[in-house]
Amino acid sequence: MPNLIKQKNAAGKLIEFNMVKHTADEIYHRTHADKGEHQSLFQGQGKILLALSQTDGLSQKDLATQLSLTAQSTAEFVNKLVKKHLVTKEKSTTDRRKTVIRLTSAGRKSATKESAKVPEYLKNLTDTELDQLSAILTKMNDSLYNEISTANPSWYDKFHDSITDRLRDWFL
Amino acid sequence: MPNLIKQKNAAGKLIEFNMVKHTADEIYHRTHADKGEHQSLFQGQGKILLALSQTDGLSQKDLATQLSLTAQSTAEFVNKLVKKHLVTKEKSTTDRRKTVIRLTSAGRKSATKESAKVPEYLKNLTDTELDQLSAILTKMNDSLYNEISTANPSWYDKFHDSITDRLRDWFL
DNA sequence: ATTTTTAATCAGGTCCCCCTGAACAAAAAA
DNA sequence: TTTTTTGTTCAGGGGGACCTGATTAAAAAT
């Protein structure tokens, strides 16, 4: 029998963490005048960058299906990224309907910069704590993967492997 | 000397957690047709709800200063919440310039519903793990509070106490 | 009693995520 | 070759988080 009090405690801390982190991020990109860089990596333009950093040179259609977006949304995000010089568009030579999207070097950097660095708030943890945290997060993630796979197996399939691949790349 | 590998490991797991959680949330409010309920609690309308759930009956001005928003943004969010029947607006009787904002019962429920319940992914953790997680998150949060207070002391002041108050209320 | 400050409103704007519908050109199938 | 399917694009829309500027009404200060 798990202890409800302990669960609530942890849940509260987690909410607090999200809240405080959100504020810290806000302050950061407020003072750093990050003009528009407040995209989550997991939405819209960020998603595209992430997918490309795993497999460069996808077509818009590929991106759309992989990311569960409409072709139009995908086009919108890609165009925005082109304007920011983070990706390039070029017509495929083999199939001239297709547009191949590629990361620029700036794009690749942008996709990995925030993710590849160890945040400050982890640096105060001891080795033991880091191990504990990793183990706990692994369990939590598995839990969430389960939720996703039962709720929506097709998303899960598109999702799980690419995520873990991506993370392996970043952190090795 | 903290172990960089361990840090990166934990950092990766954390990113993975955010990513997976984001997807799980998306699936959830996609299947539950939650029309617009995908607000972070820490932004815009969510912020307002949260502030009111701590201190009901604030004026728009009070909300604005407390949340570091302009009066106009605040008004916008409040109006949207009124449309959703989550808050009510009424002219103050003592100072007829002021508008007093109050949570409806639906509003109060909405402000606490997601937060007060223990997420599934915590329920598979053992008591020991829960304790470890709480301890680790406490350290991480302190780290972030520090960041905030050095970067922007005034935000910190508005922030810290009300947060901890809020969390105490939810979880007791 | 008049000026000034304050709380809120309207108007309009920027950027973000995301979708539907309609058009169009290139490739594949009939 | 004609039809159908596929990949993109254009147009337009809904909702969200913010913001600045200008105006109004009520309270406070002079």
C-alpha cells in the first residue's frame, strides 16, 4: 500500500517544480531578449526541428505523418523555420512533388542547444541523488509510455523509438 | 566532483519526461475533447485562476500587479474566464472604480482539479522512491528559487510565498 | 471646485499552435 | 491517355499569451 501522503507530497513538489521552472524560463528569455525563442521543443516549430535532428532531409509529408500534424500546419512551421534560417526547403529530384527539408547548421545547433546542456538545478545534486532521480524518472516515463500506448497505440509507435533514439544521440 | 555522465543521464530523463508527459496530455485532451482546456496553470488564464484560488475576490489591478501582467492582459484573461463561467466580475461597492473578481464553484474546481490529484505515473513508485523524489525536487526547486531571486528579486518576492502557500492548501 | 491619479475599457497588434477547405502540379494507376 | 492519388500551397479561422496607446469614470489630492 503506497502512502498517499508521500504521493501527494511528491505531486506537490512536481507541480512546484514546473511552476518555478516556468517562471525561471520566463525571466531568462525576458532578460535575454530572446525574441520569440520561447517555443517548447515539443510543439510546432520545435517538433519539426527535433524530428529533423533525428532524421534530416524528410519531406513535409513525412514530417506531418510522423508528428501527427496536418500537411498545412507542417508547411506553416517549416516556412517559419525557413524564415529564421534554421531549415532549408528544396524540391526533391526523384519526385518533384516532394519538398525535402533539411536543417541548416544553425538549425541543428538550435535543436540541440537547450537540450544538450545540463541545467543548473541538476548540478547541486549528489551522484546518489542523480542515480535515484534517473531511476525514478525511468519508472515515471514507462508509466506514461504505457498510458500513451493504451490510449493511442499508433502515436506510441511513431513516438517511442524516435524519442529514445533522439535522447541517446544527445547525451552520448 | 559530480559525475557529468550521471548529470547528463538525469537531464536526458527529465527531457524525456517532459516530452512524454506533453504527448500524454495532448492525447488526453484530444480524446476527451477538452475544448480549450489545455492551459498551463502558470500562464494567462491559468495564472488568474491560481491567484484567485489562493485569495479570492481580488481586483483586476491586484491581479495584474501580483502576476506581473498589464492591466489590459489581465482584463483579457478575466473576460475569457467570465465567458467560461469560471469567474465573476462585480463592481466594488467601496470603490466603484474597482472590479472584484471571484471564482465560481466551477472555477475553483478547475483551478484545483488537475493539481490536487496524484498523477498515475507517481502511483507506481515505492514509498522510498517517493521520499527520494520529494527530497530531490526540493533541492531542485531551491536551486531555481535561487536563480530567480538573484535574477529578479522583485518577482521572487511576489512569487515564493504565494506558491508555497498555494501548495500547502492543495495538499493538506 | 478643479486637477490629478487610478482602475478599467476599447482598439488594434504581434506571435504561437493548429485546423478545414480549395486549388494545383506532378506522379501513379486505369 | 485519362483519371486518380499524392504533396504542397493559398486562404481563412479559432484560440492562446502578451503588449502599447488612447479613452472614460470615479476617487483623491490640491
